[in-house]
Amino acid sequence: MKECKTNTATIKSQKSKYQSGKSMADNPIKGLALTSCLAILMGTSVTSVGAQEVQRVERFNLQSMPLSKAIANFSKQTGIVILASNEAFENKDSVRISGHFEPTQALEILLKNSGLVYRFKGENTIVISPISAQNIDLGNGFEKISFNTLADYEASLAPYDDDERADEVENVSFDEIIVTASRREQNLQDVPMAITAVRPEEFTSKGMTNLSDVIAFTPGFDTGTSTLGGPPGIGNLTARGVGQQAVSPVVGVYVDDAPVSSNIFAAFFVDGLLLDLERVEFLKGPQGTLYGATSIGGAVKYITRKPSLDEFRGTAAVNLSSTKHGSFNQIYNGRISMPIVEDKLGLTVSGFYEDNGGFVDLVDGVTRSLVKNNADTYERYGYAADLLFAASDRLDIRLSYMRQNADWGAQKGGQLIVDDNLVSTYGLYKTIGNPDDKQNLDSDIYSGTLNYQFDWGTLTSVSSYLTAGLSLNIDQVGFIGFVNTLPGHPTGTDTGVPTITLSSYKKYIQEVRLTSEVGDHFDWIVGLYYTDEDAVQSRAILGFPSGFDITSADARDSYNEYAVFGNFTYHFTPDLDVTVGGRVSRQNVGFANTQSGVLSPDNGVLSNEIDATADTWSAAVAYRPREGMSLYARVASGFRPARTNAPVSDGNGRIVSSTLVAPDTLWSYEVGAKGTMDDGLFTYDMALWYIDWGNFQTNVSIGAINYIGNAADGLTAKGFEGAFSLNLLEGLSLVSTIAYADSTLNDNEPLIFGLKGQQVPGVPKWSASINGQYGFALGSNLEGHVGGGLRYSSSRPSAFDDGTPTSLTVNLLSDSYVLADFNAGFTKGAYSFNFYVTNLFDKLAYKITSASPSRASTATPVTPRTIGMVLSASF
């Protein structure tokens, strides 16, 4: 069937653009004739809803629901007749839409990320179909999702079958990404900052099941360094050359609107990739205006799927794999969502379990005999419950709970002992250590969100409470040489340095904000924020078996913050807007400590308290010179709050730590471009940035303990990143990324033994990736795919190093490496099978290194080749 061309004037708003063909104004006589013909056939007047009338602005308020039902409600409200195949909407849900929109704007939101296109069939008729659909036959499987009957509707379309103008009808693809980086839903292309948004299933189906795997393909982000090892979620995150140099995070982590990262504790982050997620958003650059302290490098947002209010849905998956040089791994995860009271109350329950077999063996340091096979194994689980109550068309309330727990033994990756050439001392994937090392991390997150829709905007209230516990029992035997030099130590009597650390953390937040509807010229967000945090840590580092007290401490940190924030956008034209934002906060930082030991002299109970005020600002301009292109420039600041230290001795009675650690401030400047070319054949997202990070907080090492200091002259970081996709053929796509970050000291920094121009530890200068996927039909309702990719990271320094003999750290460069991955599989209806191989060529490379004159150097390898399969089902 040929398709008629209807009104296709380009529709533009401040937030999105659409194109749906050529205007009837190109030939008003034929346009009038066709309109009259359609009106007669449908038994209506010539003045039935036309193209210009379709674009009237009206108020929509639709909850998240099955897409088929949402489209039916859309049709009922607008009077636009929709034709579609039921299969097109199978297992698809819409997002909530609330506000004033033109009908096509509302339709875009309803169809976002659905892989569907629409075609106008007459002035008041739209056909929705998959992007890949060709030569659509409206009589085969298509139904009218509105009034009248299918027969009536096909009859109304019959006059267009032979229309000579029906050869060039254009599609409108809705495979666009909607993000919430600006605390309101926007098309990613319209947000004036660099953002990467990913769908977790695109990675988990290929054996990449934790956030670090995703970050390897995310330009501008990195997992930084960690001396703890352990399962996913242990360690820290970095972005754009802003390295994790102290205990306060540099990247904030959110689950929906709830912040789940600490302002005072950076030993772990929430890794929620296996839970019920719609997408993960990576926000690059300072986010202090809307996301507060510690988001100075960027932020990560897990956007969860809303519970279903209309129908039962669920998925289940099994991931079984084997790691070379190691053991068997297994992951089970699933989720169900169901209405409890239809259209009013919905519940989602999800969970996962992972048993990782490890690949590093412990051996005897003298005989090299095996002590424990695959000692770096870990076990973790998580579950969540999410309740959505749609009290009315204006009010909805959402309550959620999430728990995660992980147990592991030897440090993940074994922290293999290596020489200066990164050659393992005890053999491939072998190291020494205590087989009785035990670690545990558990966290509980409670949150509640209330949204009330006024005619002019939305009131949102977010409350959350996070508790976490981290217990570490590690033998730091590598420090035995340093311990033997300490005054009063019985040299030669000890063979181990057991370190026991018990940490507990809790955080309560309350945020209230008002968000305006998208206006013709002016949008705004204003809000209030409060947080109350406490972290308690008990630590003992002893010589074994002598019991020599190296350092023991009981410390309590507290943090309170009140803040007011706002973000304001003015649209000069539909294609030019300016956004400014600010946040002013008042913080109280407290510290209390008791300690003993040769490195932490007993000075009784020490306490300190700091009150401070901080402000952060942002400004951005966005310009869309043509359809499918957005240019922007952004300036933003961020900060981390002031800190306090316990007294730390150099071992000779001299206190080297400062009681007060000043806050650090960062300013970022960036320009970027993103868009599409050749009707979506090529897409791009590029950014060029410069960062000035003054007085940055940093760890200073004294043997096996650290204190926090300030680098007096700060650092400068500059770089660029880009993400590009190319759709060469139907079903074939290539996605590539590249990032460069040059982050160096502005001057000599004796406190941290750094020299002017030295690279920040733990941050690679270059990273890149390329991934290709080809999908093809294998038969009726059976689709196959095959793909693979490469990921690259340049080497990274382990420490600042000015050659000072008294420095307790020296620089040991990690490896640069390229890893290859492969995947293939098929999908039949609701079932799918995927085969995957990560690190295809079993590359041996050390990602993280650590070196000191006082102990043996260590290095953490990338995971060896892993072969596995994923079986999944949707229902």
C-alpha cells in the first residue's frame, strides 16, 4: 500500500523537534482535494482535525502504563486516530507524562526508547510501527486503537493507495533518549551538558554485570583506584581527570532522586546494575547546583522502572560462566511488577544473587606451595521492593527499599606482588596473604517520593535513609618491612600486620522542590535540601604475633547541610536558550577521636567542629542551528566540604597532620556538540573541557595509614571526549568512544611529594572503545545477533613522586591495554539466549598499581578470559 503525504511542517518547541513529511501548503489545491475526499469518506465535515489543529497545546496527565493503553488514552483525548499492530507494543511501558504539550510532543514522550516510528495517514490519522517494518500492510495485523472499526478506517485510507505523491513519506524515529539530568525529563540532545545514557540490559546480556564494565565504554568516566579490592561497588569513581585523592567522593551516585553516596565516606558506591533499571545516566562535569557537594567530577544516576499499574510483567535471567585460571561463576536475577489495585497501586519486586569463583591463588611465601585456591572469590546478593500509589490524576506516592550484601576473602585481583617491571613474584595469578581474611559490605536504602501536579508545575518531596556497614579483616603483610623500622618494635618477631576495620555509616536526606511546566519562554526549578550524616570507624593495625600497637583509633565523623538551590532557563527562541543555576549551603562538620599506637599518639579524646558556607554556580547556553544538531557551552562549579583530621605521627613523635582540612573548589568550562546526520545514519556527542581545581583535598600516606591534606596550588585538567554511532546497514551498527584527560599539578607539592606537571594518580590519559552489533532475522519470530568490541586504556600513574627519600610512595605505572569481547545469540518471542566472551584473547594486564620503598609493590590484573551464557525470559 502506498502512503499519502500529509502536512509535514517541521514542529519545533523549546525541548524537541519533529518532522513528519512535506506540507500540503506545497500544493494547496491537491491538499484541499485530499482533505475533502477524506472528510466525505469518513462522514465528517471538511473542517475535521487538520494538521494545524493537531498541533494545538493541551494538558496531558497520563501515568506510566502499558504502552498500548497509553496510546489508546492519547487517542481518546486528542481525537487522533491511531493504527498499530498489537505486537508493536508488546512488553513495552510508557513513561508518566504530565504538563502542557502539543499532541506530537506528547506522542514522542509516550514512544520514547520504544524503537517505533509513526506515519501520518491523512490529517487526523497516524500509523505506528517498528522502525524496521517495511511495506506495511494495514490489513495484516494492524488494529485501530481508537473509535470506529478497522474496516471503516481502511476504507477511509483507500483513496490514497494510488496517490502519485505517496512515494516519499518520511518516518519519525522515536529511538531518542530521555534523561533527567536537569531534574526534569528532557531529550538528551537538548540538555546543555555532556551525558551518556545506557540501558543496562545491553551490557548484562553480554556478561558485563557491574558498573565498572559499563564505565569501560563510557567516555569521561573511570573506576579509579582501590586498595580494598572486593566485589562490585568497592572502590571509587572518577570523572574527567578529577581523581579520587581523599575520602570524600568526587562523583555523586543517585538512585532516582535519592543520593546514595556520602559526603564523608568514599570506600564504596552502590552498584545497582542487576536491579530493575530503565537506564543509567552518567553526568559529566560539576553538578553542584542541582546535586550538591561531592559531585565535583560528575554524577551517576540509576533510573528505576516504575511499578506497573495495569498488567503483570516480569523477567528472569541466568548467567553462567567460567574464568580461565579461575573457577565457575553464576548470577541469577529477576523481577516482577504487578498492579495490586488496577490504575491505583502497583508493586515491583526484584533481586539478584552472584557467586564469583575468583582466579587468584594464595601460596606460601617460602615454599610456593598452594595455600588456598581461588582465594579472591566473592558472594553477593541484593533485592528491592518498589510501591507506587497513584492517588489521583495529580498525586502519586512512591516508596522503595533496596538491600545489598557482599562477602569476600582475599583482596579481589589478589593485589599481586610484582617487581618494577610488573612481573608477578609468585607466579601467574598467585600471591601471598592470609587465607582467613574476611570482608563484608552491606547497605540498606529506604526512600519515599511524593509528586503533586499543579496546573503550573510539580511539587516533589524526596526523603531517603541509607545505612551501610563495612568490615575488613586484612593482613597487610607487605608493610612488615616498614613496621620493623618503627621505634619500640621488637624487630624480627612479627610475620604479619593484621588490620581490622569496622565502619558504619548512615545518612538521612530531605529535599523539596518545585518544578515549573515547560513554558514558551521561561522554565524554573527551586528547592530546599537537608542532610544529616554520621560515620563511625574503629580500626586496629597490629604486629602479629607480638601484638605491637602500630595504630588503633575510634573515630566519629558527622556532616549536616542545609541548602537552597534554583535553576532557571529562558528560551529566547525555540532554538536558543540560556540556563543559570545556583546553590548556597551551610555545613557543619564534626569529628571526635580516641587513639593509641606509635603512629597515632594517645592525646585523650579529641574533637573538632567546623561551620562553613559554600556556594556553587552554573551557566549554560544551548543553540540548535538546525534539525538534529545542538551546540552548547557550560560553566559550572563544585566543591567538597571541609574535613578534620586525627593527629598522625611520623613515628618519631612529630605530628604531621593538620587538624583542619579546607574545602576544595572546582571550576569547569566546556563546549560541546551533539546530534544526528543523514536521517540518523550517523550520531555524535562531543565535548571539549577545561577544569581548574584549587586547593584539592588529598590523601597523605604514613606507612599503613593515611591522613587528609590540601594541595596548596591545585591542579589543572583539560581534555575532550566523544561518542559516535554509525548505522551502516539495516541491523548493523557501530558505536565508538574516545576520551582524553590531562590532569596535572600546577606547582610542586611537597606535602604529597608531587612535582609541577605530574599526572594525577589513578587517571589514564587516554581511553577508547568500539563496539559493533549486527541483528538479522532467522525465521518466523526468531531473530539473531552477533557482535564484538575493543576497549582501550592507557597506563596510569600510581602516585606523585618527586624522588624524596622520605616519601612512602613511588610511582609505578600500570599497563596500557586493549581487551576484546565477543557475543552472539538469538531471541524468540519472550525468550533469549546469549553467548559471550570477555577478554577474548586472555590478555594479562595490570590496571591498578601501588609501590612504596617500605613494602613490596602490588598490582591488580584485569579479569582473565571469561566464557559464559545468559538465558532470559520475559513474561
